[in-house]
Amino acid sequence: MFPFAAPVRDLRFVLEELLEHRSLDLPGFEEATPDLVEAVLEEAAKLAGEVWAPLNASGDRQGCMRREDGGVTLPNGFAEAYQAYVEGGWNGIGVSEALGGQGLPEVVASSVQEMLHGANMALGLCPMLTAGAIEALAHHGSDALKETYLPKLVEGSWTGTMNLTEPQAGSDLSKVRTRAVPQEDGSYRLFGQKIFITWGEHDASENIIHLVLARKPDAPEGNKGISLFLVPKYLVNADGSLGERNDVTCASIEHKLGIHGSPTCTLSFGENDGAIGYLVGEEGRGLNHMFTMMNEARHKVGIQGIGVAERACQHAFAYALDRTQGRSPRSGRDDCTISDHLDVRRMLLSMRARTDALRALALYCAAQLDVARHGAAGEREVAQARADVLIPVVKAFSTDQAVDIASLGVQVHGGMGFIEETGAAQLLRDARIAPIYEGTNGIQALDLAGRKLQRDGGAALAGLIEEVEATASELSENGEHAAMGESLAAGAADLEAAMQLVLEAGRDPEQGADAIQAYATPFLSLAGHVLCAWQMGRAALRASAAQASGNSEPFYQAKQAAADFALRHWLPVGRANRSVIEAGMKSLADYRVTPS
Amino acid sequence: MFPFAAPVRDLRFVLEELLEHRSLDLPGFEEATPDLVEAVLEEAAKLAGEVWAPLNASGDRQGCMRREDGGVTLPNGFAEAYQAYVEGGWNGIGVSEALGGQGLPEVVASSVQEMLHGANMALGLCPMLTAGAIEALAHHGSDALKETYLPKLVEGSWTGTMNLTEPQAGSDLSKVRTRAVPQEDGSYRLFGQKIFITWGEHDASENIIHLVLARKPDAPEGNKGISLFLVPKYLVNADGSLGERNDVTCASIEHKLGIHGSPTCTLSFGENDGAIGYLVGEEGRGLNHMFTMMNEARHKVGIQGIGVAERACQHAFAYALDRTQGRSPRSGRDDCTISDHLDVRRMLLSMRARTDALRALALYCAAQLDVARHGAAGEREVAQARADVLIPVVKAFSTDQAVDIASLGVQVHGGMGFIEETGAAQLLRDARIAPIYEGTNGIQALDLAGRKLQRDGGAALAGLIEEVEATASELSENGEHAAMGESLAAGAADLEAAMQLVLEAGRDPEQGADAIQAYATPFLSLAGHVLCAWQMGRAALRASAAQASGNSEPFYQAKQAAADFALRHWLPVGRANRSVIEAGMKSLADYRVTPS
């Protein structure tokens, strides 16, 4: 088992050189100096590497267990590791100071999240869900609810959950059936069952605050009848102390492929006289309220994928540098490490280049979110529009790639990769959930191709494509990078052409909805490849600048290799998606799905 | 959990319509009539579906356990299911009649193997290893060894293993250290440890025959010092009855990602006075003897991947036809099954089209093996050369794709895919070993690009490319298939161009070895895509012919959709590998691998 070292150097490269720390110049981030950010990253790296990472394998082996009393026993050490996180003040770093957080930029919070997910994805889910609850409450909760619940959630001493899914309502939440019956005191009593509730029950925090989609008895069918409710595990007294146990229980936990350290619960609401809950936001607007925060939750899932991909890189690199096997054609030594074989090196560089690229794009997206919230009036809309387009890409593309990177990590280990104790297999098992939850990657693709692209006629993405083209030109003007520039320019042209096809589909009232469905996933993949390659093109230019200024750190040479790989070995595969879209939807539309 | 129905209709389509049952016309297969083959497939389907498949999930959950007495307890029912296979006479179907088998063509044996692996991959490994032992003994064993061991192995009442890997000797077997000390009676005593021995210890058969790579004490270093030995678990008396337990024990079994029902053992030879063994073939030619049979074992691993991919299709199709969610744009119904959403259908058709394509190519390869053994003198060499080129493609491409297909199967299930009881996750876990064992897929790519391609200057592959071009022309001449033909012709051109680059690398004495390493994997992927697409192009033509003759079976319409998908939605992604190869090896060669 290899240790995990949080990728501080790589994160700093993105924050300082690719993003030029622009978030720090925004109003409201005056206290976030580069020195402070550096210190934050170093401290987070310690927590990730020393406290969270050592529990990753043991948490996987031990898993979670539902006790007879309905409680859930976490893997050994998880509660303490979570407490260390709370005590370090990490839960509030990205939360605004007005809500009791540290109000650091999203780029910094995302960097810290990446480290923690790389260290221990199962544990990282707990605060990820809490962050969603904070977001929902902060935007939509009444003052009374905010006053009672937010401080503890921001601190992390209470954790949050998202209760959306029911057996018949997954991707289609309009089918939610959980009932919320109004009481005379203005509260509600909830009855129903929710499944797949991440960190739905545990003892690592004093209280758990469930945010639950449900309908009032007289609510209309469909989306418009759904409201959002807050249901605490323990009721909270007027003085803020904890009162009685609410009528919500963990009926079972799931036996899953991965993230064994994260309890995935079936929660029963109202098995006795009803779970007491409070309306959050407007009646009938539950789905909208959820979606407010889902955008950012999706960004975080992308970040999570990158964390696991980073760890997979570290395992694979360490193994490949240690394992001797075969003869090196160059040195002629017959005890070379497998990292010397170019076929293995191809796997390593493919893993590294893609992880770097995904990270750069996800943090670029985070920087857009910073500007959207803190930028000047004119900048905000553009930044938000870019973030809106980028978020489904970051979520889906990062997580799909993370699965592939983790799988390649298994391959680098050869036979040892298939043995659980090596740890490579766990990363694949853990990563496999990320393309599914928080909206499947198919849903992300539809969000991009259907909703985000159509509503502004592609304006936001067109703006990004212009930036890609500018980078391509800059690369092309530089002899050393000319081939990269050519490849990137071709990618930009493909993305532009594919975008027009998707927009055209959107204008077709008859078959448009089907065509968008057919094109969505290849389109998202194309966008992901081009935008990630763009970031690596920028990385190559920055690396050249550093090298030209006399910096001979091997880091920059490695970045050049990663950029070359991303633009010339990886991007061409992504570009093929244009042809896929051009092939149209006929074979899909005509296909009669019948049992095999 | 969905049942498994062996894909008899699809197998028959390949055997009867794509391969036109040509193997049956070869000398030696006179008794193998189309009717007999059909009956064999139907009977095998029963064994697979009714006896082996129901144990797949329970075998995964229960796994294997090493007992204190050094024995291994198999999952419940595995020994009985194996006995049913032996009693049905299945073990010898592909073995020549001279050796006591049924002597059916390889295309038929491969079809049966696919069904059994789809039903229960972990159990399917047992006879797969036995087949390797039979092959090695039949080709290289002395008459005495053959007489004593072959009948029982062919019958299946004894099983075989392959003992190659040692902790320091995996892909590089020249590092094998196990010692074989000659005894006065002509036998040997073996001392050493072998790891990752599939079905290395169990009670499902009366005896286990280990084939072991080892060196005599005075043997030279490297490959040339390695010989092959037969080491039975129980010594065999002169009258054929079982004698004493030999000095080989199971030291431990591995805790693996998948194939839990297959005991993967560490075997200790000679912990007491040495494990008695017998030389197989020539001294110092152990690796060559192993490689004789490895070619075919690799084909079988490819077949195994296809079996698992088929099962993943069946699970995903059944789930997608059952799960209602969302609104169909076409019918407007808001309780449509998810198979109605084109994004889901894209996943389903992608799984199905690729599985069909892989199967067709693997059986085409099997047909070449039939001709290589039974064809007329002039045909044999060409067929063998084609099989030699195809085998690494079938092994590596089928298994890489199988992992991806199984992963897509998980995705189709949404959240349920991540829950172990659904069964989709097991298929991904099981499939993940296939790109690793029997020579990693990187080794396969090197075998193709380095060895197979270079030794005949690409002649065999060029012959295949000509056939691809002919099919492309035939498609292009047919209005309905013109777009497919165009795509296939472009693929053939890419493969031809890439082959020239690989051959050029082979002529470069300085950097050629590195360049071949750098190009090998993308080259194999390109070849796999083009050759599989070729088979689907042929399938489209056959389906059209059937439809033109008035056959309105929905099967043929589905085949057309699968062919269109394979040629126009899948092949473009594979074609991108040409650009990857054209990008050269510089970024790989320059890359300094350092710890992350």
C-alpha cells in the first residue's frame, strides 16, 4: 500500500500559473493572500495525507454496518478523522463569512476538496453532502431555520444529507411520493421512504440534518407538487440544545461495489407518528431549490473524480518505479523498472496528463464561480454562463475519465492490480459511483446539450471556443508547440461544428428532443476533450515561459510531456465524437430494444 | 438478478451466415454436420443457463476459502456443476479424436466456451486451464506422460494448471527461479513458489496436474535455462490409480477484485523433500513449449471477455426494458421504460454492437485455426498466419472492450448498478482480470506490432486489410450501406497507413524497439476496431440478403442497427489511433517518470 501525498505542487501550478490567482483580486477575498492560500494548501495536505489517507484501505475492508438499534457503525477511525477535519475548521473554508465560514475562494475550497477526496473518497462524501445542505438552506431557508441550523452545519458538528431518490423516482424526481402533512404549528409530518441516502445515518456528528423532497397531500402531480423540507435526526430545542429523536430511521444500508466507508442508507420517514419537518423555501419549488445547489454539488463530484484519479496516478507511478521486469531497449539493462517500457510509460503519462487536464478545467470552472459571485457587475453574468456550461462537463467528463484512469492504474500493476490488498482495485471500485450519482453522466450530457446550450444559443460555449482558438494560435506561433496548436485548432473546429449540429437539433420541433438525446453524450465527450486539451495547451505555454526564464525544475518538463500527450495522443480520440454526431441518430432511433 | 440465456441465435448467425459453416467442410470434421452443431449449441446452452449461470452470483458472494489442512473449499455447487460438465462430455469437444476428444471444430468449441464463460466465468477458468495442459502435453509430452495423463485430462476428471508466475517473474518469465533437481530415476524434485495459480488447488476433481516452469540447478540464466515439468497433486501409480500426495501445497489464496469463485493460489513446491515432477518436452525449451499453447489460451481469454460482455448486455437490456423513468419524447408517455431514451439506447446499442462485433471476429479467428489444422496444404499457412495476427487482437481488444461494456452495463442500471446484489457490478469486477492475465494486453500489443507484424513484413495483416477493403466496396455499392462502406474504407486506409509506420519502426535499429513499444497499444486498438467493424459490415450484408429474401425476423433489423453503430459511431473513435501513432513517440521517450 502506497501513501498518498496531496498534489500541492500541481494545485499551485494551476492556481498560480494557469489561473494567475485572479480569484484573490476579487472583492471579498482581501484576506486571501497568496501566502495564506499556500499555507491552507499545506495544512490541508497534512490532514489529507496523515489523517484521512491512512484510513482509506481499512475503511474499505471494514465497511459500514447497520446495528440492531438502527444506528450505523462507521469504520474504525472515521469519526475521529471527521472530528479532526471539523476541529481544523475545514468545513467552512468555502462558506461565506456572513454564514460563519472563512469565505475563501471556490478555487481554494475546490483544491482542498480534491485532496480530501484523493485521501479518502468515502469520508469526503460526508462534508460534501453537508455543503449541499448549507447551500440549500442559505439560499432558501427562512431566517429561523438558518439561525437554528446553519452555524452547526457550517462548523461541521452537524452533518447534512440530500434525500431525493425513491425506488420509483431516480433520474425522474417528478415521481417522488414521500408525503408531508401540514401541522397546526406550521411544521410538517413526513411519511415515506428514501433510498441511496449518502451518510444518511452515523454517529460521527451530534446531529444529522436531512433535506427531503416530498409533497403535501393536496399537491399536484409532477414537479410542481414537490417541496423541500428540513428533517433533523434530533429535534432542536428553542435554546439550540438537542431534543427528542425524530421519527426517521435507517432501515438498511447498501452492499456496494465501492465507497464502503460511506454509509448509503434507506431512510424511513414516519414509521410512527411522522417525522417532523420544516418547509424550506417556497411550496412547490422543491426541485428548483434542489437544483440551485445541485450545480455546485455536481462540480464537487467532478472534483471528487479528480481526487481519485490523482491517487490512482500516485499508486501506479510508485508501483511502476519499483517493479523491475524485462529489458529496457534503451539502457539494455535487464533489470529495468517497468516505467522504462514505453508501453507502460504510455499508460502512466496517459493517467497523469488526463488528471492534470481535468484538474485544470475543474479549477478554471471554480474560478468562474468566484467571478460569478464576487466579480464586477458586467463580469458576473459571463462567468456564471461559462460555469453553467462547464459544470456538466466537469462532472461527467472528470468522472468518466476517473473510472478509466483508475482502471488503467489497475493495469499498470499487472496481476497485483487485481489483488485487493494492493489498493489499485479499490480506487476503481470507488470511482465507479461518480458517473452515476448527483445526476448520471447521461443526465449531465442532456443538461449540457439540451438545456445549457439551447437556452443561450451556444453563446457561452462559443466564448470558450474563442479562447481555445486563441490558445491554439499562441501555440502555433511557437515552433516548439506548433503541432500542439494545430491539433487544438482542429479540436476547436470540431467542437464548433458539433455545437451547430446540436443547436440545429434544438430548433427541430419534431425530432429535436430525440436528436439531442442521441448527440448529448458524444457532444459532452468532445467538449471535455477540447476544453481539457485547451487547459493543457495553456499549461505548455506557462511551462515554456518558466523554462525560458531559467527555471529548470523537472516539473515543467513533465508538464510539457503531459501537454503533448493530452493534445496529440488524447485529443484525437475525443475529436472522433464529431464524426459520431455527424453519423446522426438513425441507428439509435430505429433500434428496437428487445430482450437478448 | 436476471437469468442468463446463452446467445444461441447470435452464435448461429456467425457460424452459419458469416462463416458459412466452412469449418464443417474440412477433412476430419465429416461427422460435424450443421444439425449436430445446432444440437451441441442447444445442449451447451442448457448447461450454461440452467447449471452454471445460477451459481455465478452465489459463487461471487461466497468465494473460495483455504482450509487449515491446505485444501481449498469452493463455493457451494461448483464441484457439482463441474461434474455435470464432465459427465456431459464437454471437456473434450474441441480435442482431437486421437486424444480421446470429440474432435469438433474450433469454431464450435469456442462457441461453447463463450456460453460457459458468460454463465460463470470463475468456473469456466477451470476447464480453460485444463485445455492448456492438454495442449502442452499433447504437443510436447513423452508417450508415457501422454498415456498416463491425457485421457483423464481430456475427460476432465483431472484438471490442469499453468505454473508460470513467481513474485519476481511475471511478464518477464526469464526470471523464473523454481528449481528442478534431477533424480536417478529420470524424474525431478521441484522446489520453489509459484503465485497467481488459477484453480491451483480444489476438490472438484480427483487429481490436479500442474505444468510448471522451472530450471535445473546447472541451467543457464535467462530463457534458455527454463524447462517445463509436469507435477501431479497425487502421484499416479503404474496401474493408473492414484498414489501418494505430492509435495506441493497451497500456501494461500488471493483476495481478488473479481472471479471470486476461482481459487487463485500460491503454490509451494518442495517444502519437504521436493515435489516429484517429470520433464515435458526438451530441456531448456520450457518457454517455447508454453508459448505453443499460449496462442490458443489467449484466444480463449478473448472468448471469455466476450462471454462476460454478452452477459452484461443481457443484464442491461433486461433492466432497461423493465425500469420506467421519465418521459419519452416520441410517445409523450411519462412512464416509458428507460430503453426508450435515446441516450440509454445509445449505451445499449453500443454494448450490443461491440459484443456482436467481437464475437464475429473471435470466431473468424477460430475458423482460421480450423483451416490451419485441417485445411489443404496451401491454405494452412495463410490461415495460421492470419490466426497468429488475430489472436493478440482477439485477446486484448475483446477483453479491453469487455471491461468497458461491463462498465457501461453498470451505468445503464444507474444507482442500482453500484449495488452488488444487482449483479452488474460483479461482471465489471470479473471482466477486469481478462486484460491482465495470459499476457497483459500491453504484451499482446507488442506481440502484434513487434513480433507478428515484423516477421512477415505485414503480409498476413495486409491480406486481412484487402478483405476489409473488399467488404467496404461491397457496402459502398449498395445504396443502403454506402455510408458504412465509406467509413470502413477509411478505417482500412488508416490501418494500412499505421501498419506502414509500425513496419518502418521495425526497420530502425536504433529507436525501433522503443517506437514499437510506443505504437503497439494504439495500433492494436486501431486493428481491433477496423477488423471488428469489417465483421459487422459483413453482418449488415448478410442481414440485407436475408431481408431481401423475405425474412422479416426482427433479428436482422437489429443486426443492421448494430452494424451501423459499429461502423459509424464506434469505428471513428478507433480510427483516431492513426493520429495517435502519427504523433510519434517523443513525448513518451522524453518523459521522466518520477514519483508523484
